Amino acid sequence: MTARHPLQFVPAEEFKARTRAATDDAHLRQSFRSAMDFLMAKRAAQFPDDSALQRQRETAEAIRRYSLARLPELLEQLERRLTANGVHVHWAENGDEANAIIIDIARRHSAKLMVKGKSMVSEETELNHAMEAAGIDALESDMGEYIVQLDGEKPSHIIMPAIHKTKQQIARLFAEKVPGVSYTESVDALIGIGRAVLREKFMQADIGLSGVNFAVAETGTLCLVENEGNGRMCTTVPRVHVAITGIEKVVEKLEHVPPLYGLLTRSATGQAITTYFNMISGPRKPDEQDGPEEVHLVLLDNNRSQAYADEQMRATLQCIRCGACMNHCPVYTRIGGHAYGTTYPGPIGEIISPHMMGLAATHALPTASSLCGACAEVCPVKIPIPDLLIRLRGEATHDAPAGRAPLLGQGAAKSRLMDAVWAGWAALYTRPALYRAFAWLATRFRALTPPVQSGWTASRTPLRPAPRSLREQLAERRRAHR
Amino acid sequence: MSARDRILGRLRAAAPRTAPAAPDVHTLYEALHRPTSRTERVARFCAQMTGWRGEIVRVTHANWVDTLRGLCAAKGVNSLLYGPRGVHGEALAAAGLSVLRPYDRPVDTWKEELFERIDAGFTSTRGAIAETGTLIVWPDAAEPRLLSLVPPIHFALLDAGRIHDTLFDAICAEGWGSAGGTALPTNALLVSGPSKTADIQQTLAYGAHGPKELVILLLDETPAEAGTDPATPTTEARP
Ligand code: SF4
């Protein structure tokens, strides 16, 4: 299930095949089951008072909705403030443009090595591939990201990238790939190895890359949330710092950050706060001894503006990437992050990927849900995920209504057969005489029902009409009692 | 047309004509249960910080330098990095600590030495947050950013009178980044314990990339007298 090729396309058949492979992998299922149980319990312990939690969620939702309603002006304000602070602001329509901007910065500094803090947006743009192609090493420095990169994989969870791996697998990987390291299953020793390797790289790196958790428009501040300190290393030690973020991450005021930050860490890993909260407002000043001399921010659209254009789907952009929806998703827990084949797995991935990659590639994703509603219940910013899944299922199987621009890949899952079946169903159920005739025929000729019924009988007994319809049975009963 | 104009154009065309009212964050925090005295607030900070594996050592103005000297000896610290122009720089220099190393030149000129030969770093703090057991660190030209990151041990001096209840309180009381308030430095920081990770099988390990130990020298002259201090934010001028 390694993904050496860029994850740009998720054909439905491949998605189904991967989910089958994942559910058959007892090891993988055990890893995810226990990790998700652990994370759910830790989150629950942080919210002992449900009414307090609901107040926090309402405030967080209000902040995100307010920020999104004013998104264009807040982005401009952010750009003005950052520019005044000495930060270079770039805009990118898509991943390729973002990568080109970053490669250009790297080339201007003749950079050979870039160290990366955790950034899902840079996964989204496949930055590592692009850097490699440009002859610049891009090294992940978050422990989990470092581990998956060392194994030529992708993160399987947005918060805990190596959650699918056991410590034995990591011990083997280190012994194999890190020079001079012998096999050890001690987690402290393994982290020590990563620390030693990466400290060396922080010193050498020409550029540090980071994501952004919140961008504050009024002050021109980039906020970063982390436990390890690699984010601080990447944004402080190299001469150049490049931050990359989706256009939706902006809030107006610094005072809007605490409620979001408090819910983010509690929802994600059940921590009241992370070890570090890093607020960056500019490059090194002339009298300062450290910090990057140049700071850049790349603002990426990648079709987020398509979600923005629709009032219902705009809610998708409220997301603060806590990962709680995947931790609580019965489907994610069973198939793991890699099966989705997208940068963002789980419920949030099912509602955001169709915008980023188009429905032609992703129409199977919104169907990977039982609509149990657990995601919406835990989402700290109250995104109605199940409603959006249903909406996207509809968009994938229908043309856009008149007067509205089609979504990328609109109607990609349309099927003549399915349309015909529904048309037939509608005809049958709106014409009583036809319905009665059908029921009579179906019950009398039930012996002719095919024993193999496509996907249904793969793991279920065949569907078969009853010997008599309910109406007939009731009529018989009435006669008998008379 | 640039990418910027195209993106902004699309957003502007789609933005709702009337924005919802500004979110009311104050009400959320007003409803919080708060410590009722300074003693309680300090105790809460200490309990939370200890939970993050921060070590708390109570000191006074008279003895903190000697306490630091003792801690360095006990922890085998042979080189203690500090900012000579920092608020406590003079006091430290005057005490004649043999392990002191000044951070007084651009990092680029001595990166390897900083990474490989410094055992501990010392910083002041701007204040702290009781709710989450968090230090507010405000690096500047006198106390550079890497002081609290690269050395394996971070010593931080905290005035107990400068502990706020919540992050929100700290931002509002000091007006971080707002006109007429406190200007944000290049890199403001919140620090809650030593660096850590749980990326290998959810097993917690300390000292991921940053300090393995965080030691807080808690400057608290007020004898424990509950109830004397109303629960107002602590907003005295910076020491
Ligand atoms: S959709 Fe909600 S629960 Fe899922 S990652 Fe985003 S904020 Fe968290």
C-alpha cells in the first residue's frame, strides 16, 4: 500500500480494492482500532461538561463562519499587515503554482536542503516530489512524518502521520535505513535517533518550511501548533522560512485564536494545550541574533474557492484540521488512512477532496460513510459532514441545476442503469394498478429471482420477494377472521 | 490577471453580502470557573505545568541566582547560555557563574557550537497561563529565540505575579498586537513543558527536538495568603 507515485487520482475501483485489502489486513486494523480507541478516550476526558463543550463549539463555529464570510477582505488585510512586517506574500491557484513559487525561492538562495515542519498543505501540493525533481532535498522533520518519509510512504492520519506503524516496524526501518543504527524497540531510543539525525539537518538546512494553523489578519501573525519543537527549528534556524497554507485559515483578531486553539488540541489528541504555540510576525530584525532573514507565505486556493462559492459547502472550509472526525469514524477506523488515496483521509477528506481533485476522481469517497453522524457530533467547528456527504453524492450523480456552474467533475458517477432503475421505481410507486400487477407477478414468479445479485450477494443472502405481498396477506387474514 | 486577483475575484463574487455579527468570545471566557486568589492561581499553574513535566523551583529575588547555580551543578550543566542584555543579564553576570556563556552574536557565526556544546539556556518570561500551565516567552534582540529551543535544558524565570488565568485573558489584558497595546515580537511563544512526541505507537517520549527538561524558577515573594488578591488579571509593567 505504499504510495510512491503522486496521489492525484483515486479511481473508484481502486478505492474499493484498497478498502478490501485494508479490511483483510488484521495487523493494520488492530493498529487503527487501538489508536482510535486511545484518541477517543483522551478527547472525551477533556470534555467532562457537555454544556461547556457545546458553548465552546458554538463560539468556535461562529468565529470560523464570521472569518469565512469576510474572507476576501481578511486575506487582503493579512497580506497588507504581513507585507508591512517584512513578510513576502505569494498566491497560488493550485499545487503546481505553489511548488513553483517555493522552488523559485529555493533557487534564489541556491538551496540544497529544505527541512519541513508538519504541513498537510505541502502534502496536498506534492511539494517533496517537486523539490526532488528540482534537485533539492526536502526532509520531513516531524517524527511521524520523518518515519513515513523514510519508508517512502504518505501520512495515514493528519495529526499522527505514522499511526499505522508498530514500534517493531519502526525499529526495523531505522536499523535498515539510518546508518550506524542497530535494532531497538525502545521508543525513547528511537526518538533519540531521530533527534540526532534531524538536529544535524536543522543546522545544515538553507530553508525551513512550515504550515500555518491560524493566520491573524489584524496583526499579520502566523500561528503554529506543535509538541516536538521541529516547527520552531524549521522556522528559526534556517536563513529562509517559507510558510504555506490554504486560503481559509485566516481569522480577524488574535483574540479569536484561543477558543479555536483550545478546541483543536483537545479534540485532536486530548491535550489541553500543545508544548509550543508559535506566533510569527516577521523576519529577523537588524539587531536580532537569530530567526530567518526572509519569511514567505504562500496562500493556496487549490479549488477551495469552489467550496466557498456554495453556501452549504462553504462550511467545509470551517475545518481546523483536528482529525477528530477520522478518529471517531467507523469507516476510517476499519480501513485506515492510506485506503482513501487522498492527502486528507476520513470524513474531512471525503468532503474536501472532491473540490481539490474533482468528483471524477473522488466520487466514491462520499459513499464511504454509514452516515452515522459521529463526525458531525465531535467536529469542534460543527461542520455538518453527513449533510455534505449526501450533497456530494447527489452532485456526483446529477447534472448541475440550471443557472449554477457545475462542480469540477459534476455528474461523474451518473449511470444510465441507475437512472433507469429510479425512473422505473417512480413509475411503479405512483401508479397503483401497475404496482399491484408488479407485486402479483413478483410474488408468483419468485422462484425466478437470480441467486447471484451483483455486489449484494457478495456477503449477503439473495433478496427474494415474499410468497405473497403484504396487501394479499392482510386481505387473507381479514377473510379468515370473518 | 495574477493568481491573487483571480482568487480574490472568485471569493469576492461569492462572499455573502452581509457578514454575521462578530463572534462574542468574551462571554465564553466570562463563564469559566476561575481561581479566586493569587495563591490558587499560582497553585493551578504549578499543578498544570508539573503535569507537562515542567519542574518548578520556588525562589526569591535574593536567592534565585544561587538556586540556579545549584541546579546547574546538580544537573551537570557546564555551559549555561543567556542574554547578557536581557532583563536578568546583569544579575547573572554579576554573580560570577563560571558556566555562563553569552548569546551575543548572530547564530550564523556559531551554529555548531550552539547545537553541540551548550548544555542549558536561561530566559526570562513575560508571564504565564494558569489554566493550561503555560509560559509566555517573548524573545527579542536581548534574549534570542533559540535560547529556549536548542539547549537540552531550559531554565525560565517566572514572576508569580504575572500569571494570567487564560490565554484569552493574557491577550486582552496586555493588548497583544492591538493599537495602544503590547506590540508582538518577531516570534512570541507559549511553552508548556519540555519538547515531546507520541508519534511512535502513541507512546510519550520527551526531548523530541527541543529541550528535554524545562525548569521554572518561580519568583514568589508573597507569603501564601489566600483571598487577599481579587481575581483581576495581572498586568503590572514588565520587570
Ligand atoms: S472536519 Fe471538524 S472534526 Fe474533522 S478535522 Fe476538520 S475540524 Fe476536525
